[in-house]
Amino acid sequence: MARAWVEIMLRPRRFFINGVAPGDQAPGLSFAIAVALLYVGGLLAVQPARILGDSRIPIMGDSPGLTAVFILLLTAVVAAPAALHLVSAIQTVFLMLTVSDRAGVSETVQIIGYATAPCVIVWLPVPGLAALCGLYATGLLIVGLAVVHETTLFRAAVAGLAPAVLVFGVAFGGLWDGLALLETVVG
């Protein structure tokens, strides 16, 4: 998985040509779950208010550690797989509207899963980091869509914009981080 991460980050076009296989969602899904676990685990360790909010949630068995384990399990078993498949369905609809002869849904699941690669570090409390990682992940998504679905970068960008905003802007916080950074610079 670490080797795939390096390949995606440094040579995305080559990775998407060789690393995405028809009919096999498992590698991309596993990759996305690992990224989500690192993200949520990092937030729980460093910035728990981003996950738990300002309100106090019940601590299970008077143990913050047990609560964190429960949140991580929920992320791995329910949240990450459900979110990936929901966004993949949305992505497929946009691809149907923009690309006449496209690859299958399983390839789309893999592309989105692998495009999350930069998001492993967005839990770090560095202003602008989530926005930068979100932009890089969006670029990876567009390249992946173009390569695997054999379309132009423009069509891939049009098809991938809404899913990118949902995943990298909202779920991983790149949009909120970018707006906060913009407010700091402008205000």
C-alpha cells in the first residue's frame, strides 16, 4: 500500500494505467479506508474538535480510548466504504453525461479511492494544508478519470468537479480550510 501511495503521488498517470483493473474494487477501497483511518486517527489525536465538534459526546465506558476505537471502526466499516460508493455512483452519472465510451463503475471506485492519497496528512493543524492536499487530490482524480475512462482532461475535469468538491472539499475539509485561509489573507 505504501508503494502504491508513492506511485500515485509521484507518477499518477503511470499508476492509473497500470494500477486500476476492471472488476476489482478491493484495492482502491482498501486504500481509501486506510487513508480515512489515518485522517480520522490523526484528527482524534491532534484536533479532536474537528470530528467531535464543540459539544461533548458521550464517552463510552468512561474511556476516551474506547470511544476513539469505536469511531475508527465506524469509519473503516461503515463511513469510508459507504461514502466512496455513494460518490462513485455520483461520479458515474457525471461520466455518463460527459464520456460516451467509458470504463466500468469498479474502475471509478478505484480512481476515487486512490485519488485520496494526499489526504493522509490533512489532519495536521497547518493552515492551507487541507486546501493544498484537496487541490492535489482533485488533480489526481482528473488525471485518473482521463486515463482510465480514455477521455480528455477537460471532460474529466467537468465530470470530476462535483465529486472532488464532495470528497476533498467537504469530507476532507479542503474547502473550509481554503476559505479560512482566504479570509485570513483578505481580512
